[in-house]
Amino acid sequence: MRTIAFSVLIFLNLLLQQLQAQTKKYAIHTVAFYNVENLFDTIKSSNIRDAEWTPKGSRHWTSQKYFKKLENLARVLSEIGMPTNPNPPTFIGCAEIENRGVLEDLIKQPKLIDNELGIIHFDSPDHRGIDVALLYQKKYFKPVTFSNIPLVIYKKPIESITDTIEDKKKRVFTRDQLLVTGFLDGEEINIIVNHWPSRSGGEQKSSPYREAAGALNRKIIDSLQRINPNAKVITMGDFNDGPYNKSIKVALGAKANKADVPEFGVYNPFEDMAKKGMGTIAYRDSWDVFDQIMVTESLIKTDFKSFQFWKAGIFNKSYLIQNSGKYKGYPLRHAATEIGFSDHFPVYIYLIKEMSF
């Protein structure tokens, strides 16, 4: 009888634990990044190279096309993370936007306007005039500080500290790294939005530029961790390199496995996707994961008593994919006869926290 009673107690205890586990509820937020590819208005600017994106330019970029592009992008941004999270992304990092004005037009689209999105944006020194920005839902996130941190790189090594005139000729002007610090439902979060130097001139020749971008990214994270050793940092963007390249693996020091991430280190959930042949961008029938969202070690704890990384994904719904022609299977981008979306797929992660009652 005692054995039976003891067995019943064990069973009841296990049942109680299961019921308690089933009643746990979590707060969830989606963090997204999207290279929206050439989101230009139709107005010629005097200080950037945007003539092709005007009605008389080579793209014949009209207001009708521009607003169709906005409509398409708004659909994507409103759906990223669904159905796991029924709410649109709390954070959206953007790349290849011309100015603040195009973001103002974007957040007023019917599919986004009810989200009451805030904008953090700076003009970058990029010659094409394309910038990065962060959109955020004002009801969840309260920004405190934000800054654009320039990436200063040169085509050739600086030979002398007196080479000031020559230095300007040698400098490669590219996108700044955008750093935003604020409070997500009262919890401090740091976000870096990136668009690292392109592979123009070849992958190997241009690699040092992206390695310098990775080193700058690591320097920003280090500075945040010196202020607060438990700083939660999310770095996202179009890195123009895959998770396995030196800029990510060496300069930034990102790890593919949580168990390998040291204190103050960086975890990259997208490396495993790349190994499985998944991709966010295609070139000559080869896929790569240039678009990534990485988090510091402080965001991969398992207790979920505060916001923690849960899982990541690539948003590649069928309507974002070219379904015919030479580029069948590629991301559906803008063409002469069709206004598409982008040559990149968006990426996302979920942050979750156990709710207390």
C-alpha cells in the first residue's frame, strides 16, 4: 500500500508540474531587419546620385511606382513574425532608404499606420545616398539615446599624419552604424543597425572594408559592456558577408553554437541556416545569408525571467519569390514591368519573457 501511495504522489507531483508548465505565459516581441532595396522618392537631390530614380531617369521612377513599392513593403513589414507572434515587429531595422521622408511615407501606409511607428534615422556619407534606420513601436519601446557612428576606412594605408588632403581622396565613404539604446517594456535594450561595405571590386579585395566594419561593431559592443557588463545588445543588418566570413567570425567574433559563446561574446543563429543551404539573397544561382541578426551572450540565458532570444527565421513567403523566368526562385525585386519588393528576404528573431502573475 505504501508503494502504491508513493507512486500516486509521484504521479500527482509530475502532473502538477506539467499543469504549471502549461499555464506559463510569455511576452513576445519580434525584431526584424529588411534591406528594402533602393527605396528612393522621385525627387532629384543635389548632393547624392539619385538621378536614375526620377521620372526622367533611367528607372522612369514615377509617383505611381513609388507608392506601389511602399504598399508592397508595408505588407511585408506588417506580417514578419506571424503567425507565431500575431503582432507586427516591435523593431524594424532598414537598409537602402534614401532619407527620412521615404520612411515617413512608409509608416503612413494603411497596413502600418495603426502600429504608431517611430523613426530613428541619420543621413549617411554614402555617395548613393542610401542610409540605415530603425523603426519601432512607440507603445513598447522608449528610446533614450541614439547616434550614428561613422566607419572610417581608406583605399590605401595612411602614410603620414600630414596626408590630410590625400586622406580625403583615399577614404571610402560608406554607411554609418546606427546605435540606439532604450527601454523595451521597461528593460534596457541596445540595437545596432548595419549596412556594411559592398563587395564592389570583388569579395577578397573588398573584404578588409567589411572586416573593419566588424571591428567597429565589436568596439561598440565592448563600450556598452564596459558601462554595463550585462548589457543586452542586438546587432542586425545587411553585412554583405555570410556568417562564416572573417568580418563576422573573426572581427566580430560571432559563434554559431550557444555553448561556444563566451562571456560578453556574440551568438549568430543564422550560421546554422547558411550551413543548411538557406539564404536571404541569391547571385548566379548561389544563395547566401548576408542579412543577419546577432545577440550578445546576455540574451541567450535560459531562465526567461527577462527578455531573452528565443529563435530566428528568414521571412521568405511565396509572394516574395519570383515564380517564372530567368530568376525563378529568387527574391521578387523591381523590374521594368513589375514593382516587386527587394532583392533580399527579411530576417527576424523573437525575444520572449515569462510573464509574472
